[in-house]
Amino acid sequence: MTGKMNWGSVRDRDRIARNGVDSVADMGAPGARPAPKKRPAKAALRAELAAAQAKVTRTIKCPCGHEGTAIVPAAKARARLRCSKCGKIAQ
């Protein structure tokens, strides 16, 4: 006569076979808390915001001879711009 089936163990064994097992070394010591994340200072956030909003003055030269300057955001400094007079892509 066989004993009772422990279905909880069967489910655990199947789950481990399906998903794998995490290494205990990767999780750290049991009960240990992870180091708290340090919040960035307001000055650092303001400097990052100022850098993102910085404007760049760029001289635009069109292939057909038009030329002008434009103030664009730093994020768009390398973007391809079009001439407002002829519509061609400026250099």
C-alpha cells in the first residue's frame, strides 16, 4: 500500500523543473535589506534640467545659397533642418 500523495511537493517539483531555481548567493543574506537608493540632490536635478533645455545657435546653409541662424534645443542640434525659403534640406 502506498502513502498519501503530497500534492504541494509535486507542484513545487514541477514548478522548479519548469522555471528553474534562483541561486541563494544571488539573493544575498536572508533577512538582509538592500541598500537604500540615494535620491539625487535638487541642484543635480536642476543642472540636468538646464542641460536638457539649453539652446544652441546654429548657422544653416542651404544648397541653393540661402543662409541663416536658428536657435534650437540642444536635443535637436544635430537634426536635419529645412530651409524656410526653398524647402530643401539645409546643411
